[in-house]
Amino acid sequence: MAIVQRLLSSTRYLIMIAVAGTFLSALTLIVYGGISIVQQITDTVLQGTVTAKGAKVLALGFIETADLFLVATALYIMSLGLYELFIDDTITLPEWLAIHNLDDLKSKLIGVIVVVMAVIFLGHVVKWHGETEILYLGGAIGIVVAGLTYFTGQKKNQNMKKNIDFQ
């Protein structure tokens, strides 16, 4: 019985595969985004022309890179959260990043997902030339955000009810 218990207890370290994978993914996206920013700035300076179209292209490039950084942030938060939940909950993190259970991790990730969707929509707005399809994209994003808001609200209500029932 003790062998089975030790075996099951040690399987939590399999999560290190997910921790390493999400951390390396975040790191790769951050480095790629940094290179992209430097390349965009260099290309702009070397072109030497300042036009409204050039400004729009530059802004769109920066928005797309910001999207990369946001996805990298989500992966980084996931990496830290999984590590904290399964491996070592004593790592030093700012309070706003502390994750005590899976609901905390889901909540933080949902927040980043909503921001990523907003940035994606902003990128489409910058490229927009009057097509009506942007309404469908905005509506779809709105529905997803509403669903995620409902989901997180339900979880909070359940947790509050549990706390009230416990007292």
C-alpha cells in the first residue's frame, strides 16, 4: 500500500513536462517578439519615409507583436501556476500572481484570453476597410467574452456559497 501511495504521489512530477513546455513556449514567443520589434523599428528607420500608410502598417505590426507577448504571458502564467500547484507552493511571486488552486489559474488565464481577443479585434480594426465581416468577428468575440464572464461568475458564486455554508 505504501509503495502505491509513493508512486501516485511522485507522479505529480510528470507536470514538470507541462511546466517546461509552457515555459519554453513563453520564452520562445518573448524572444521572437523582441526580435520582431527590433526588426520593425529597423525597417522603419531604414525606409526613411513617414506616411500615413507606413504608420498604419507599423501600428499593425506592433499590435500583432503585442498579441505575441500576451500569448507568451498566458503561457508563462500557466507554467508558474502549474509549478506552484503541483511542485512547490513556496516560490516567491507577487500576490497578484499567486495561484492557490486550479480556479485561480483558470481565472488568470481567462483574463489574458479576453485581452488577447481584444488585441486581435483591434488588429482587424486597424486593417478594416469598411467590410461588414468585422461585425461578425466583434460579435463572436463578445459572445465568447460573455460566456467566459458567466463561467467565472458561476465559479465565484459557487465558492461564495461553499464559504457561507461552511460557516
